[in-house]
Amino acid sequence: MKPGFKVGITVDLPATVKPSMKPHLEGLVGHRLYSTWAMVYHMETASRMLLAPYLSPEEEAVGGGLLVKHLRPARVGAPLHIAATLARVRGNRIYTRIRVYSRGRRIGEGSMVQVVMTRSRFAKLMQEARGR
């Protein structure tokens, strides 16, 4: 890891709820609201944005877990603000706390763990996933 990666650093990700972000669920739901899967995408993206600048050229990271609470709805077209904060580092595990806001109201919250490893370890895992 590069220097400066310390508990409390934050990153902000602005976004807007697009029609493609509404729930699809195999045609079972059709409301024009921000889906939980899109919130998960934004939370994971913000967490990665927080970590990425501090990875050394030999390092890679993968998602290891995500806990999400979807608290309130947001309509298509609503502005979003996703904030990720580094909560702790335990060995090669990076823990972030994420909050999602729309128009000043918290609409979601969660936490994520990312696992840092060498690029060679990551390449080996990719080969295993391909069945080689």
C-alpha cells in the first residue's frame, strides 16, 4: 500500500438515478425507483475509489463482502451522493463505511470489505475461475 492510507479518509461519488437503475427482477417489478442492486453498485464503486489510489503497482483488490440497508426510495432523475469512509484495516482486509444520500436525506447505508493481494495471486485466482 502507498503512504497516506489511514482511517477516516473519504471519497465522494456523485450520481443520478437513471432509468436503467430501476429494479428489473425478471419482469416482476416495474416501479421507477432506484434499485437496491444499483445502490450496491454505487457502494462498491465508491469503496474501490477510496482504495484504488493507494494500491501499489504489484497489488490488486477484490470485494469480500457487502452489507446494505436500503432505507428510502429515490425516483428516476434524483441526484445521489455516495460517501465512502475508511473504517479500519486488518491485515489485507480493508473495511469501508458507505452512506447514500438524495436531496440531503440518507437513503442507504452499509459497509464493505475488500481483500488486497498481489497481482500474481489475483492472476492465479482468475485462472482457477476459468477452470484451468
